[in-house]
Amino acid sequence: MRSMKKSIPHILLLGFLIVTLYPFLFVLFSSIKSDNQAIASNPFGFPSSFHFENYYEAWVNAKISVYFLNSLYISTLCSIATIIFASMGAFAITRMRYLKISKALYQFILIGLLIPGNALLLPIFIMFNKMEGVFGHPILGTHMALILPYTAWAIPFTVIILSAFMRSIPGEIEEAAVMDGLRAKGVFTKIIMPITIPALVTVFIINFIGNWNEFILANFFISTDELRTLPVGMVGFRDIYNTNYAQMSAGIVFSILPVMIIYAVLQKQIIEGLTAGGVKG
């Protein structure tokens, strides 16, 4: 009876694993099958022959490469920019408490979490139109129309995560650095930032995934096909290749591949970043 109770969590986890992996394996196997008939005749089975040309057709002829590189560029740039601004803000809030505005700044940043991003769609559109008149260069229809809001939206969440992590860093480390002659800039770049790497990796992955999957702004603010991101491009890809399930599956694999690779490589840092901030040093 006791062994049965111990095995129940493992059985539940195994069931969860099967439910989670099955859709991905179905798409993966379908992407290397010959055609719709092969998929329909054996939808759950391993392909009898491998047809990697589906990936080439999706990458080149369906312009998945263009959408993929656009999403990779925007997601990476925005995630890095968010970390730069948010880490400086978190440092000022948690390690420079003598500043009278640090507490007010933290509360102001918290307000950003209360505002849903979709509610800002129209104000951002109007703001970008006015900015075009001021700077003389269009923003709507360019990647900058996505980079600016993506970066700004992620800052409140990133500041909260990094602040929780930085509060767990013992103050003695900072005091020793000051005694050695480091000022605030040196403490931030040489002491705090290296220690905070697990949390930085965690928020980078979370922000990257959010930017990678964002659809609404990318759909409304980008009209040029060469500048579209992958989620928007996949909609057009689906409309064109809706009868070719093999190439559609290849396109889906391309859309989830970067996130899987990043998580597989950095999963240790992600777990450390999610747990270390809750432990006082």
C-alpha cells in the first residue's frame, strides 16, 4: 500500500509528460513525412522515410527564414535592452536605499503590472504617429514600433524579479567592495551583476519567449511582409499551405526550435534564478 502511494506521483508525472510531448512528437514526425496521405494513413506512427525537403521548402519558398530572423533579432535585442534598464533600476531600488526616490520608484514600476498591454494599443499608435512628426522618421511599419513597447512592457516584471534576487545578496559583500575603493558604478558592474547572472538568464528567457510569441502589436504595427515576425508570418503561411500538413508542421518546428534550444542549454541557470532569490544569503 505504501509503495502504491509512492508510485502515484510518478504515474501522474508520466501522464503529464505524455500529454505534453505528444503534440510536439506528432508535429515533428509529420514534418518529415512525404505528404498528407502519409500523415493521414499513419498519423501516430514513425515515418517510413525521412523527407527533410519539407524544411527547405518552408524555410526558403515560404519565407520562414525572413520571419524567423526578424523575430530572433527583435526578441534578442528587446530582452537585452530590458535587462540593461531593469537591472539598473533594481540596483537603485535595492542597493541604493539612501536615495529618497527609490521606494517611490519601485511603487511606480509596480503600476506597470496593473495595465494590460492590449489596452495600450491605441495610445501607442497615436504616440508613434506624433513621434514621426517630431523626429521626421516613421516609426510605424518599422521594427522600432515593436522594439520600444516590447522593452517597456517587460521592465516592471524584470525589475521585480531582479529586485527580489538583489535583496538576497549579503550587504557585507557590497561594504567590502566600497572599502576597496569601488563606487556605485563599480559595485554594480563588478559585484552585483556577476552575482545576479542566474536571475538575468531567467528573465532573459521569459522575456524572449514573450517577445517571440507576441502577435497583436506585430500584426497591427508591421505591414511590410519582409519585416513581419514569425507569429504573424505563420498566419499567412497557414493560409497558403493549409493543405500541405507536412510543410505546415515544418514551419511549426521552426517556430518553437529557438525556445527549446535556449531552455535546454540554460535550464540550470533558469532554475537557479527562480529559486535563489527566495533564499536569504
